[in-house]
Amino acid sequence: MRSVLSKAAYTEFQSQGFVRTGLMLPEADLDQIRAQYQSMPAALSNWSYFASNAIARPGEPSRKARLKRRLRSLIPGRERPATSPKVYEKSIYGSTELIPVVLRALLERGLKEHLGDASFLAAHDILLEGTKHDHNFGFHDDGFGWDIFFQTGDDITVFIALQDMSEQTGGRLSVERHPEESILFAERNRSIQAFARYCKDQGAGLEDGRVTREGAETCRRRKHIADEYRRMGEERNLRTRQNYRKVEMSTIDMKQGEVILFNNKLFHDVETWKCSSHRSVYIIRCLPLYEMGLCPPQKFLNDVECNRYILDVEAGGVRPIDLETETPTFVACPST
């Protein structure tokens, strides 16, 4: 995390597990976020595809077959991938035009002061919205996301509250404190790189020397890759059960429009929401351009676009990128 955070931000992260930037997104930008997602029905919620698209899911011979199933799920009367229990009223992952709008607004207000030297793929944005009757994702850390595919252990989550969250309202985010004390967190980048090497050794297809998601899904030894992916998931579930009551957490009060940074590879959780109104948060997931041996995809989940923007910290700007015609400049992954 030293490469992605400023010295002061890194010190705060090491202690609290998150960075309180002091930045507030203007009301006009908050209204734009609300308007964007109010126009999107809950039926577009797509987090469930993380499980249904994974290579280790039995009986799925190819991504093409999964795409056909997804298209069938859009036909009235057809079922969407099963989710139990209902999680959030809206959980919409994508790459909307809000990403450059929000990141530029934050850069203008001093976001760069909290970041290190690394540049990022501003990979995707997320709207999570629900009532006190809806479940959230619960206590977890985000393991290797198959549909995301390119990812690092130093990913930064830009987390923006769309309303106040306090002890009275509930709904507060909690994140794991003291990440330097976690052996699992110390292994976060090495484990991803090791999986990339495993895929390559199994003959997964490459692009510019990096494993592609489609290349892993269609190679002759696909089953071996699926077994390794399944093993990684089982280990993650085991450590969640083992650490559920042991991890010290920071619970974060937030004002409407407030911006914090955290790492989704650490354990995190959300309190039950107590109010009659909806709880909504907007998130941008930023992935440092480390050489992980993996190729960023152009689409994920229910065939929506991703990885369309670069956050260039040195230049202090955000620009579009077309991965079809441009390869990002990757840098060596730091050892710590």
C-alpha cells in the first residue's frame, strides 16, 4: 500500500484500516449520482453473477454458454441467477460516466494528496442501496474475483456516503484495523501472482504475455484452473469463519458526501440500517497498474463494460482508455 497512498495516508491506513480524506463531494455531484441510479431499475442488479460466472461453477463448459444463459435470464418469466437471501435492493456494478466526473471533482479538492505514485485503472463503479429490511454482504474480505480477473492486493475503494451514517442511523461501514498484523494481508499480492503463474503453467491463453480470462476458461486444462480457483475460495471461507470474532474493526461515522479510502482485501462489514429511508453508497474501485501476470478484461458480470478509465495520479487527471487498442503501462508489483 506504500505505492498507492501518501506517507500520511499510509500511516493512517496502517492504524485504522482506512483513510479519512476530509473530502466532501459537492451536492451537485451527489444529485448526479442519485439521478443516474434512480433511472436504473433494481432488475439491473448484477452482483450475483460473481458466483454464476466463476470458472469453478459446475456444469458450465464455457463463457459463451454462460452468456447464453444470461441472455435467457433477461426474457420475461425467466429466472435470474439464484441469490439467497436477498442482498440490497440495488447492487449495480458497471462503468458509468460518473467515474471521471467524480474522480475529477475529488482531484480538484485534493485527492492527490492522499495518493502515492502509482497510477490506476478506475475499473468499475458500484451503487449499493437498500432498506432496513434488506441484507448486506456481511463480514467478509474480497477474494479473487473471477469476472474482475485483473486485480491486485493494493486495490483502493473510493467509498462515498450518499447520506449521513452514525450510531443512530446504523449502516456504518466497519473495516479491519492494523493490516500489518495480518499474515493473510501480507500475502495478498503474492497469492494473486501465484494464481496467474498457475494459469499460465496450465496453458491458459495469453495476450502480451499476460493470462486472459477467456484464455483460462477455454484452455485444455481448464478443470485444473477451476479446481485451484475453488481451493482459493474454500480457504477464504475458512479464514472468514476463523477470524469472525477475532478481528479488531474500525466503525466509521460518515456525513453525506464524505469520502474515505479503504482496501477491500481487508475484512469489512456493514451495520444493520435502522432508518425508514434508503441507505445508499457509491463506490469506485481503483486498481493500481501492477504487473500481476493478468490481462484486464473489457467486460464483466452480465456483459457490462469495465476498465474504461485511467486515473493518472502524476498528471492529476482521468482519461478514457480502450483496452482493445491500448495496453496500459504496468509497473513492478512492490514486495510489501
